[in-house]
Amino acid sequence: MQVLDHLYLMERAITKSISDKLKSDDSIPSVDKPIELTLNREVKVQAPPFVIPSESYQTLNEVKDKLSESRKAFVQVVDHAKEIDLEQKSFPHPLFKDLSLKQWIPFVGLHEKRHLLQIEVLKAKI
């Protein structure tokens, strides 16, 4: 459940950061980064403390509900964003540095795919 909780925490944090940047007057454009490297599980990135899952027990339904809630919020923020703002605003990623809001959107899916691969490896060990 910890991997799924991490995905929830990440999506929630990214949604908040995108929302905050969209409300801000700051405009810091960023060049496109090779975010597809996110799928390379040989490249390790230390997760920031705010996206490290807790050790507390959660049921699958609880985690599914949290993931559903975070996805709804993410989609709402993205759907209401102007394309120009997504292209002209950015915030830092631990590996890629400044990443445009536009690139943060597909990054969420790539990050999830990376961890789904991790889950498959863990399942194979059971």
C-alpha cells in the first residue's frame, strides 16, 4: 500500500504546486526536459519527505479513495488551466530542475507507470 500512498501524495503535491503557480504572477519558462527518463528504474531519485508514505495501515479501499480524490483534483486544475500558463510557468523537480507545468502533467503518468513496474517486480517476489 505504501507505493500507492506515495502515488497519492505525489499527485496531491503536484496538483497543489501547479495550482499555486497558475495563481502566481511569476512566469519562469523552462525548456523541455527528457521526462521519459522517469521510466528508467536504474535512475534513482530520492523522494522529498512530503511524499514519503506513512507506516500506518491502510486498506486498499482507503488508498483507492485517496487516489480517486487526488486524480479528480488534478484533472480539475489541468482542465481549467490556460495553455500559455502551462507553457510559461514552471517549478523544480529533484532530477530535471525547472519543469514546465505542461511537462508536469505527463510526468504524473510516467511516475505512476514507473511505480506500477515496481509493484510488478514486488508481486513477482511473493
